[in-house]
Amino acid sequence: MQINDFVIFQAVAEYNSFTKAATITNTVQSNVTARIKYLEEQFNARLFNRTSRQIELTEAGLQLLKATKEIQVILDHARKSIGGKLTAVKGLIKIGCIHTTAALRAPGILKKFTEEYPQIEFRLKTGTSASLIKDVISYKLDGAFVAGNVNHHDLIVQEILSEELCIVTSTGITSINQLKKSVKPLRMIAFSDGCSYRKLFEDLLNEWPTKKFTILEQDTLEGIINTVEAGIGITLLPIALIEKYYSYRNLNTISLPKKFAQMKTVYVKRKDAPMSESYLLFYKMIEEGYKL
């Protein structure tokens, strides 16, 4: 076995694709397939479950992905030890971030950290809280900024801040009472299932017993804003996001009842995840209460 075999395996595991792994590792798909087959023979275990639609890690594959990251950490430490203290900290940090935090808070995170450690690379993946937590648990992400109350025995959860939320509507709607009295069923504009804001909004709307609602999913924050501005539906977002980036748009913000008005943003990581020197520096910043 060679180090590059593990690099290829990790690429397949993180992208769930032999084709993307080939592109990322600058090789051809046939070589990726051959190297994965070789590793499966060496470990006498199936590393991926393959269907016509998707590729997923098996339990054996999950164990190997963790071991691969541990090998990388060992090599990083050896490189630093042999290279001496003057060697600049390098590496790649893979972080997940819900869409709203990516737009509102992530630029500040990256600016502060990359100014201090310019040779450390960041890969930022956006998604719903549920999908990002799943990627952290499966070692595909080093950590993630997600929303809501997270309680999982494999995770360390670091509270970052609490966002004030609001209902966002087109300019023709200015109050919750107006929404409740609307003859037409409400249409919620939201990210896919697994979004913490969507779940909170559903809980709020379900308290209106006579009001039916439907859901229109969007993949991007900009798509949600555009759809709401067009008067197609309403959404739930941090008020700071609207005030900072969308105050010029034809939108209204409506305050929420107290029990729905706040949503925690937390940082999650696996308790047993291998941590490179570069990631240790980043996580230290989170532990010390970096203000987003």
C-alpha cells in the first residue's frame, strides 16, 4: 500500500464519487476504481456500498477513513518535527457551515484566521444542519457551524452565539395577524428537510390550528430571498442577515413570539476525530470564544 492509495480513498469517501475523486487526485477513474479494489482486497472488507445512484461508506470504510486522517496527522507532525520550528503551519481544514452563517459570519472567521495563518487552506461546505452533522460524524468534515440544540454522544458541541430570527415577507405583508387572516394557504420558502430554521418555522405555523401551509424548497439563500420578494411565500431567517445584506430589497421583517425568536449557532466536532496542527489552531480559536 502507498500513501496515494489512502489519498484516493479519502477523496472517494468525501465526495461520494469515483469521478470527482479522479478529478481531485489528478488521475483517471479507472485508476481510482483499481486502487479502491486493491484496498478492499488488502483489508478483506468492502469499503463502499455502491448503487446506481450513490456511493456510501460501509462501517469498515468509516474506520479506514478515520485511520487515514490519523496517518495524515502523524505525517504532519513528522514533517513539522523534521522541518524545524521555522516551518510554516500548512494543511487543509474542511469546515461545514449552514447557509446563513456562511453568508453572515463565515467571512469574518476566514479573514481573521487566514491573516494569521496564510498557508493554511480552507474548504467550506454549505448545507443544512442535519446534513453537516452527518458529515462530521462520518469524518468527512473536521467540524461544522450548525443551528439549534445538538445532542449526540459522538460530538463535542461549542456554543457560538444566538441569532435573533424573524419572518421575512414581501412588502405587502407587515404583521403576523395579517398572515393569520390570509384566505390563501401560506407557502413556506425553505431549504431542504434537515434545516433547523425550517423545523422551527414549521413548529410556529403548526400553532395556528386553522392555517394550512405548503413548503417550496430552494437550494440557495439567494433563491429564498428572490422567491419571498416576488410574493410567492414567506421564510424565517436571522434579522441581522436581512439588515446587513438585503435591506435594499422589497422585504418586510416581522418579529416572532419570544419562544421562537432565538436560535443558537453552535460548532460541532467529533470527540475522537484526529486533529492536525492546522485544525488544532482553528479549534483553539473556537474554544476561546471567537466572536463571529
